Amino acid sequence: MDHEVVEQALAALVASGSRQLDRDCDLYARRYIDERVEPQFEVSSTDFDSDPYFICADRYWNHRLKDEPTLQIAVECAGWLREHVAPGCRTAIREKWALGYAFITRDSVESLDEVADATRDIVANDDQECSRAYFATLYHAGKLRANFCFDELNQFLESSPLSMAAGSHRATPLFVALQACAAFGSRRITEEFARSLLDRVWRAPDRTYAATDIALNGLAVGVPFDDQGELLSAHATEALADYPDSHIFHYRLATGQYLSGAHDAALNSIDTALRLLPAIGWRVSHELFQGQYLTKREAILNGRTEAHRAAADRERVQRHEHSIAGMTDTVRNSMLRTIEVVSIFAAVIAFAVGSLNVSLNGNLRLSERLWIVTVLGAGLLLFALLIVGGSWLIARRLSGERNG
């Protein structure tokens, strides 16, 4: 292959439209594979949309790893990246490639023996920066994450010789984000520890897009806990302040709002994610993301419907309870009023009968009869007042208990 001719042809593709650029870059990538040579051009940007060199390189390694999804090919990719990518672009490309290629080859997780065999060769031939070991670690960890193997992911990151060989890279925000993802998804690790790892990622001044995404993903798919939705919503909102056009972060926000019961806000967020989802591009699997987002949208709509139905049911129950309480108050008050009337009527009858007997008693003087009638009237009046006051106190206490 004449590398210079290919590079000139790639340079001429800059003016092509997005679809044509993708197709042509893929053709050149396949030529490299067919002729069993690696690209020799340099990549000096992270523009996945319009840099033909970057797109071609991405296609090339994508095909290589799909054809042979092993740590050995991942290490070759890491070596090419270190030799052909500008230093200022390496971190972003390394993280995107390692995790992206892991996702598309997630159905081919290597066994512990295969990882151990590859590790010996990686460690023996790695550079001083441990870049190959780190790339291979991210690649294998990405497969475990994509398959929801959280306990295996945690064990691999904590004690695997390959992970240990990553050296100082173990302190990067992305590595810690993978640990947080494993912790949130594991039922053997406490929520408090997972949160502490999330805080480490979030406070890191060099937190990258990939680290942010992995941390939010772990928080979204992890074992449920009380304020999971609120925590996810808050962090996704912060992420969107840095990356407002990220469809995946709008999706994470929608998930958090859905878990929090904020269905209207979640519906708005998932619609925004669908609108921002690119309809073209090699790296973005439009169909996969769209299917995932539409499934979430359907869940949000179902949750919204159920919430409205539950609210209507609660309102009907409350109205029914208020109606029953009103009827109970009416019956109770009627009974108390009846008792009051009967008591007063009985007191009047008793007073009339008693005063009549006293008045007809000729053995008593007038002053004595008046005194007896007065005392009798006062006693019966006090009796009536006690009945009325007692019923009023009872009604007030019952009313207070119901309102309380």
C-alpha cells in the first residue's frame, strides 16, 4: 500500500458530507485490513465527525477488534495510539476507544486464564507509562461493565495483575468511576462506599466525559436505594452544565427524574435525548440508542399514567372519607342535640311536676314553697347545663381528633 497516496486521498475527503465521509473512510480502513498493514498517518484531533484521519483510524481498529476481540489486539491498538496520536488527544481517544470497543465486543469476555496469559506479555512489553496495560484494563473492564458483571468487575479492578500493571493510571477519574460503577451494582458493597467513590470522581479537577458517563451509568443501573433518583438527577444536571448537547446525559437525567417520580420532567428530558441523538455516524449506534431511549420513554409514560391514576384514586378516597366524616359529624351532632333537647325537656317536666306538688302542699308556708321551687329549679337548670356542656365538650374533642 502506498501510504502517502492514501493519506492524500483522506485529506481530500474533508469537504465531503458526513455520510460520504463515513463511507469513504470505511473503505480505506478495510483496505488497510485487507493488506494487513496498519495506518501510518498521524491523528491530531478528537473530531469524530469531520476528521478523516481520525474516522479512518477508528474504523480500522473497530474492524480489527470485531474480527478478533482479544486483549492482544487491544494492546496493539494501545501501541498504535501512543505512536500515532498527538499527546493532547491521547486521553480522550484512549478512553473512548477502550470503552467503545469493549461495548461492541461485550459478547466475547475472555476467561481468567486468557487474561492471565495476556497479562504476562503485556507487562513484559509495556512502556514506562503503562499505557498498554491501562488500555487493556479499560477494555476488559468495559466488557464486564457492559454485561452487568459488577462483582467480577470489582474483583478485576481491585486485584487483577493486569489492573495492577496499570500503575499510576489506577488513580485516574475513569478508573475510580469504574470502581464506583462496580460498587453501585454490587450487592456485596455498601452504598456508603459507592457514594464515596462517586464523590472522588466528581471532585476530580481532571474528570473526563467518559468518567462522568461511567459514574452516572453505575448510579443509574446500580442496586436501588432511597434517594437514588434524586442523586442521579442532581449529578446528571451538573454533567449537562458541562456537556449540554450530550444525548446520553439527558437520558441519565430522564432516568433520575423517572426514579424520583417527576414524570413530566422525565418525559421532557427523554424527548430532548431523542432529539439530540445523531442519525448518522459510525460510532453512534442510532438504532441501539433510539431503542433504549424509546423503551425508557414508554416506561415514563406508563409511570405517568399510573401516577395520575393513583392521584385520582387518592382524591376519590379522600372525598369519600370527607363525605363519611361529614355524615358522621351530622349524625353525632344530631344525637347530641337530641340528648340536649330531651335533657332540657325532662328538666322542664320535672320542674313542672315538682313545683306543682310543692304548690299544692298546704302544710308549707308560702316562703317555704318558694324556696323549695327555687332550689328545685336551680338544680334542674344545673343538670341541663351539665348535659349541654358535656355534649359540647364531647363533640369538640371528637372533632379535634378527626381533624388531627
